[in-house]
Amino acid sequence: LTKTLPNLTMKALILFALCSIISFAGCKKDDPIPEPTEQEIVTALLTAGTGTWLPKGGGGIITQGVDVTADLFKDFSIKFTAKQIITTGTTPVWLRQDTWQFKSGSSSIIIRGQDDKEITIETISETELVLALFWDETTFEGGRPRSIKGEYEFTLRK
């Protein structure tokens, strides 16, 4: 009887240790929060605050080396939501309202929904957005030939 008691105690301790190890091994840390994708980061920057960008404070709209902000984009603003673009003011190259999405595999090219035009995000931060858009139509009716066709660069601020 004295020999069995220490054996039972030892077996109980081993069994307890094994159960403890198994129960702790079954516990795992919380799943780590996944890092945001580049597209999620850019979307957050585009839509932060009101999501509205203006050609102000050193910003402007240039085509063919000429600042056309005052002539063609009077009171222009562009607002991004998670899936929409909304503009105000004068704008010959943007619709009042449109959808957008990223080009597959890219976080620096967005595609407009109604005409599939590609817009390149050249720079983006919390306060500055530089977009490039190639416009292949003349928007001056009866104006200078090729007056508006070409690359537009939008330097916008919040």
C-alpha cells in the first residue's frame, strides 16, 4: 500500500502536467490584425475627412504647360468616396458624378466607371493629391485646334 501511493501520486502529477500542457497548447494568441493593402491605404487617403480636394494653396490644373485652372476649372473640386467621384464647378474632363475603381493589381491607377479613362495617382498624402489624366478630345468648341487635348495634371489640396 505504501508503494502504490507514491506511484499514484507520481502518475497523477504526470497526468496533471500533460493535461496542463495540452490545454495551454490549445490556447493561441489572438489572430494578428492584417496590415492594410496599398489600395486600402490609398482609398483611406483619398476619402479622409470630407474627401474633397481643391486646386488651392499652390495647387492647380495644367495642360500643355499652361495653367488652365481659372479658365477651364473655375470653382472646381473633386470628392472621392469609397466608390464614387463627385465634382463641382467647371470641369470639361470630369463628369459631375461617376464611379471609380483601382486598375487590377495597382494602387496608383484608377479607372473611371462611365468612360474607362485611366487616372494616374502621381502623388498622394493627407494634404496633397496629384492626378494625371490624358484627355483625347477637344473641349473648346470653335477654339484653338488641339487646345485642350493632352495630359492634364491636377495638383489638389485639402
